[in-house]
Amino acid sequence: MHDERFPGLPRRGFLAATGAASLSALALTGCGGSGTEGSDAKGEGTPKRGGRLRAAFAGGGAGETLDPHLANLFADAARAKALYDKLADYGADLSAQPRLAEKWEPNKTLDRWQVTLRKATFHDGKPVTAADVLHSYRRIADPEQAFRAKASLEPIDLDASRATGERSIEFVLKRPTAEFPNVLAAFGAYIVPENASDFDTKPVGSGPFRFVSFAPGRSAVFRRHDDYWEGAPHLDELEIVVANEESARVNALLGGQVEYAHELNPATARAHEGGGRIEIVRLRGSVMQAFCMKTDRPPFDDRRVREAFFLIADRRELVDGALSGAGVIGNDLFGKGYEYYADGLPQREQDLDRARALLKQAGAEKLEVTLDTSAVAAGFTEAASIFRDQARKAGVTVDVKMGSKDSYWADILDNGTLCCYRSGAMPIEAHISQRLLTDSATNATQWKHKDFDALYRQAQSTRDKTARAAVYQRMQRRLYTEGGFLVWGFADWILATARHVRGVAADAPANTLDWARFDKVWLA
């Protein structure tokens, strides 16, 4: 099933963007250093060339593939990022940053975009051309295939789009799309050669590493691509190894079998932080944590009840208890720290008196409601128990119902009234379009308002960025007041490295450009 850290991802490795499916788009100039919060590259010295870095990820078993258009897990994405490039990728604030696309320019009506490619070559020495880009996007959009980025590319009319030169493309869109660069940065929208076919034994990309070997479910080995357009990696070789259990990844790191371990839980990180044996890296703001209220059915079809639930939540207690403190409190909006985020709204605090008064106004003084949760994601069962106790203080009885890890995401999408929910990093625009429009495929709160849809269309047809930002602010103010997402926190995504590893970005949420950016890493 899917993991809502990035909607649409299988459980064992959310990547994001996610359903990101969460999981959907940075050219950061500096990489933060491995280590504790606040460390950066300045104190790490001059990068050294050479050596092999071994990175441990949870994997997908014998069915793994190097086809970048089929990437779902974090391990898939790390391998795809080593071998391939996208036209754009997401910066630390989830804004789209140029990659293979050197620049992009819309027409006045925002329904045609001219994209110019930078000079880059594939590993076989052939240039990356407009024909390769159109081939890649048409392959992803194949109605007979289930490629991850298909939904993200939906705004493009690929029959009408065309090459206007060897390194220039005119994308014709089905409707005005001001945030079209987010499409170019979509998760899985990698560019492959026009004649690409054998992805698992002879993959050819334009990324920083060349293919050496691949054993599905075990390991993949890559070697430095000296002619990479952004500069050759510092490492001679990169090996991505599969270790599904967190304990196996940590033990391999402690034992010197790997130098990088992906995805640690807060308790493990706390046990090793400052111990001197390994370095802990916290990627802030990576995972939204929330309760999802169905706004189309009782009791949450009454906005007073929704506001009461906003006021019942003690967000600090939830972050400390469910996330072991490994995160920051939320304010009932997605995307804290991301481009367009409405950070000027007052931080909502627990107010049980006001919550009780609102429930009384709504005729729901002795409300009983079922909260769906599951062990499908870290902190879900803990958050449910904590919120149940918080609600009791406001006279609300919350019945916690445990769901199946295998079917939870499908079960709660349309059913129930209240559930635990999370999402990985994606642009605020993507969050709105995928989850909050009347026809959104993953509208878990059943938020369906034609005037809200019209505001989204207005934003997408507004060329001026300041004016567009004002529309997004207006939309978020409404969600803050009466929406269905009770966003109580944003969890860290936690990595660990050997002490001699340098150049691991500490300021990039999971699944942005500088996450798993092994071409910028070196061994001291």
C-alpha cells in the first residue's frame, strides 16, 4: 500500500513526494555537513577525491528495478538520482530549481512554456536533446503503464508539444499553469535516452554516476561520471546496499560495513547522538503529521466541531510524545518553511474552554468519534492515544480503532470520519492540487468547494509571483479557519553517517534535490 509520507509510495520507503505516491519537484550551492543541527560544510575542509561510499537503504526485494520511471522507494530514488537527471528538482523550500533545464519561460497566458536545455551528455557521450525529453515524458504518460510521474505530467498536451531546436522544447499545456516548473521537478520524471530499453543491465543516464552492477534486493554499484555537467563527483564509487531492518542498517554502520544509513527512528538517533561513534543528520520539516477530519459527514461537516478539535490539540505534547521530540509543532497548514507558506497566522494553542463552548453551540457536548490509526507509520498509535486523552478533557470520547498496515491508506481515504495522516515534502501547490480540490484523487478530508477550486485556478493563471502568493495566502487562511487537516507537527527525517563522511546536506527535506546527493559527498 501507499505511504502518505509521500502519497503513493509503498510502505517500506516513503520517498514523497510522494502521493507523493507523496510521493511529487534546487540547485543549492552549499551542502550542510553531516552531524548535529547547525553544522554546515564550512568546517569540513577541502573535499577529497576518491574512495567508495556504501549507503544502506530499505529496499523492495527481488522485484527491484533501475527503471527510473518505476521508482517508488527511497532506495529506488537514490539509485535513480545517481544515474539520471530531471529537468528540475525541488529546493529546500520546495521551489523548483533548474537541473537539465537551463531556463524556462511561459507565454503571457501561461499555457505554453519554452524550455531550454543546458549542454549535458549521457554516459555514452551522446548529448541530451529535446527528443530525449519528449520521449521520456511520452513514455511516462503511456496509458498502458503505471509510471509514478504520470499524474504529475497530466497538464501537458504531449501530442501538441514539440522540439523547437536540439536543446529547446515548447510544452503546450491543457490549461494555464503558473507552477509548471513543479511538473518538471515531479518525482520520477527522469530523462532517459530516446533509445533506452535495457534499464537493469545497461542503463545509460546523464547523472553523476555510471552503472557498474545491480543485484535486485541486494546492491547497486556506480562509478564516477567524469563528464557530469555539474562537475564530477568526489567519490570514485557509490554502492547502495539493501538492509530492510533499521537495526541492520545501524549495526552495519557501527561495524564499518557501510558509511551511510538511511531512515532511523528518533529513539535510535537519541541513543547515538553525541556518542562519538556515528553522526546523526536530521532533515527538518520532512514529514507532516496530522489528524484528518472528513468535512462532508457528521460530526465534522459542522465547522464549529472542526474548530473545536483544532483547539483540543496540545501540539507540543503530541510532538514530544509521538515523535519523541524529533520535530516541530504545526499550525494546521501543510508545508511549514516551504515556498508560499502562510507563516503570518497566529500559532494555534490548546484552549479547552473555547473547544467546549464550540461543541455546545454545535449540539455536540458529549460527542463520541472513532479515530482510525495503525502501526503503518511511526508515531501514529502514540499520537492517537495522546489525542484521545486530550479530547477527554474537553468532554469528547475518542474511540481509537487500529487498522491494518497493509490496507490502511486505502481504508481511510474515503471511509471513516477521523484518522491519523502524514505526508512527505512536496510544494504547497501540489498539496492543494492533489488533496484539496473537488476532483483531487487523494482528497482525504473530502474538502470540496467550488470557490476554493476557483482560487486555485486563479493562482495558476496569475503570472506575477507576488500576486500569486497572495492568492495562496488567502486559500491557506481559509484552511486554517475551517479546513479538515489538523496539522499538529512536522517530523524530522533522520539519517546517520560514519564520522569521516562529509558533505551530507542537513538542510534538505527528504526527497528534495540535496537529499541523497551522493555526488557532493566525500570521505575525509
